[in-house]
Amino acid sequence: MRQNIFGVSALLSKKTKLTALDFREAIKSAKESDLIYMDPPYQGTSFTRDHRYFNGLSYDDFVEALSIMNEKNLSYIISYDGVTGEKIHGKLLPNFLKLKHLHIHAGRSSQATLLGNIQETTESLYLSSSLVQRLANELPSRTRSVKAEQQELAFA
């Protein structure tokens, strides 16, 4: 595991910027060449009696910000809603945003386990249309470069 952690660190060290601020501030300076990953509070954990998050994120405000990001042609990934057992967490993001919606099987729900239940979780992952297009354009050359980086890590 140590080797993997150092390997990932070496790959990302000069290519990554982590921030802890309102995402609307971060996107003001974002460029088309950036990749933005967002993991906002799930809709089911905001504005409820469960106060794990200091501030909630209104669905409408979030959708409006995503529209602005689309206008700026920004590449982004969002982990936002999902399903645990029979329970649906949150409202899907609207079709007009033209996001690629993927369903990721996340395994057994740790929250359900803490409550004494055994339930599987499926999370939603959304990709912006600019990211999907960017990946389609970069895939052939990127595949060669990833293989080279993997070989460098294996011999480091």
C-alpha cells in the first residue's frame, strides 16, 4: 500500500490543487483544461435533523452553478445522489445539463451497517459533456502515456 500511495502522490504532485472553499469560488478561476471533482453533501443529509454538514446546498443553487460551469465549458465529475436498499437519496440532476449519468455499485452501506441493517448502495456519478468530449478526443494518445507512467512507477 505504501508503494501505491507514493506512486499516486508522484503522479499527482505537480498536477493537482486541493481546495476547501465554496465551489462557486473555485470555479471562478477554473480553466477548460482543468478537471473538477465535486462531492457535495447528498440531498438527504442537508436541511434535515441530521447535522453532519455545517451548511446545506440547495438543489436549485447547485443546478444554476452547474449551468454556469457548462457555459464555461468546464470538465467536471460529481458524486451526488444514490440508492441504498429501497431508499432513494435525492433528486436526479436535470437532463438539460446534458450530463453523462453513471451508476456505481459501492457495496455494502456503512450507514445501514451502523444501524444494524445489511443493504447495498449504488451511487450516481455525473460527467459533464465537456469532459465526455475531452475524454473521447484524448483517449488514443492518453492510453499510451498512462502505460508509460505505469511502467515508470513499477520501476521506481
